[in-house]
Amino acid sequence: MIDLTLQIGTMTLKNPVLVASGTFGYGQECQDLVDLNVLGGIITKSITLKPRDGNPPPRIVELPAGMLNSIGLANVGVETFIAEKLSFLRTVDTTIVVNVAGSTAEEFLAVVRRLDDEDDIDAYELNFSCPNVKEGGLEFSQDANITAKVMSLIRKATSRPLIAKLTPNVTKVGEIARAAEENGANAVSLINTLVGMAIDINSQRARIATTTGGYSGPAIKPVALAKVYEVSQVVQIPIIGIGGIMSGQDALEFILAGASAIEVGTANYIDPSTGVRIVDSIKQYCRKYKLASVRELVGALRPAH
Ligand SMILES: Cc1cc2nc3c(=O)[nH]c(=O)nc-3n(C[C@H](O)[C@H](O)[C@H](O)COP(=O)(O)O)c2cc1C
């Protein structure tokens, strides 16, 4: 028996493989394609206070080694999420993490407060990569003071586990992770998308309507690994690694770099069962190296020579 479990605050994950926000809908969309019960957890797309249509099309473009998107947090809003989406998630035997977003600290707070009235939500992932309208559109987690302020505000409002999801678009992500930890985060997850851009030289137009967007997929994995490693040197709370994870090997690299769990994002667009396959690969790896628990691998990275 290999122990794949992981504790984050009051939440126990049966294994360290989750699906990333915005790449798996509200879970229900994928129920006929994959056995959701095998996953360690489902993270919903970002939920805001009011419904959002998101940005105009085109808002997704496939590139040679990744994907550029400008979805713009399209979602049904917290009331419809509770009325129409949560009941399905309750039927799945896995951990349910609701990803929360807002344009202001107050919006984050209002969404968390409303969701706190509902049973069967295991944790919140706070999308601190969305623009803060009161700070000229700066992403919340681009500033350690703002991260600290919003984190402590939300910490006071709920006893559920809080995962601070961080942007990679900063110079020192470790400082931001520390600010989240010191103000009550039970875990940090990283990375969200990198700022990217693509141009069609025939039409001489930007390939997505917002000109720049969020870059994800295999191309960002080395960047994500380095950020996870950096954060692992400065925080004690669990780290959830995200960025270009397509296979068991990718997931294990993140774990060796210091992640206690991982999220599968863009890979779901190619194969929604990627997460399920990764659970199996991690088990096989543990068996091969005679490990009783996957936790023995967390941060076990050794230098090249
Ligand atoms: C189409 C798309 C939509 C996304 N929407 C969200 C979102 O609503 N909230 C969020 O926190 N992250 C969102 N993300 C970011 C992913 O959860 C993930 O952090 C990022 O894509 C990096 O992982 P990946 O390379 O495995 O995709 C989105 C990513 C993509 C590709």
C-alpha cells in the first residue's frame, strides 16, 4: 500500500493530483470522459460575485509549445454556481476546491462569505493573479503588501483551508509566498499563466482580442519548476505546483522540486484523463523506488553532481 494522501489544513486529499482552475469547467463537463472519483481534487473555474461573459473572441490560440488565452474569468457568478453547479460536485467522491476571484478585496471577501454558507466545499483557492481595479490593474499577487492585506482579510472570514494562487509575473515570487503564509494561507499554488503574445503576420493582427494574454502549457514548465523551487526554500506550508504538467514524469519533477501536490491545466484540453493517468504513474514510481509514501519525495531534489 502506497500512501498518496496529503493534508492541507482540515482538508485531506486522497492523492496529490488536482485539475487546474479554468481547464476543467465546473467538473460536470468532464464526467463522461473521465472517472472523476480517481482525482485528488477538482478545482472549479474562478467564481466571481456576479456572472461574467469574459473577453470577446478570439480568446484562445494554440501555439507550438503552449496555449495563449484571454478568457477573462468568464463564469456564472456565485449564486448560479451554488444553485446549479455545486450539487453535481457534491456527488463526486473527491475534494472540492472552489477557485475565487475578484476585482477588489471586498469582492473576494463577499464570494468567500457566500460560499461559506454552503456545505461540502473543502477549500478555497484564491486567484491572486487577477487584476486589482483599485491598484490600476496590478495583479493582487504582484505586490507582497496587497497579498498580505487581502489574505488576512479573507483569513478572518473563514475557517476553511485557503490556497493562495500566485502569479509568476514578478521578480521575487518567494516574497509573495511568504506574505501569503504569514497571513494565514494553508498552502500556495503556482504558477498561474505568464503574460504572452502572438501575432499573425499575414493579417498583421494580434491573434487574441486582448493583444496579450495568459501563456500556459509545456513551454512554461521550466519556469514553473524554478518558481516552485524558489518558494520551497522560503515557506513551510504545502506548495501545489502548476505549469505545463502533461505526464507523470512532469508531476514528479514538481514534487522533487518541492511541491506536495500538482494541478493539471492545459493538458486537459488534449486529454481530460491526464490527471487520472498521472495518479497511476505516481503510484508506479513509488512502487519502483520502494517508497511507502509519496511525501518522501517532496523536495528530495539532489544537485546535478
Ligand atoms: C483556458 C484557461 C483558462 C484558465 N482560467 C483560469 C481561472 O479561471 N482561474 C485561475 O486561477 N486560473 C486559470 N487558468 C490558469 C490555470 O489554472 C493554470 O494555472 C495555468 O494554465 C498553468 O498551468 P498549465 O500550463 O498546466 O495550463 C486558466 C488557464 C487556461 C489555459
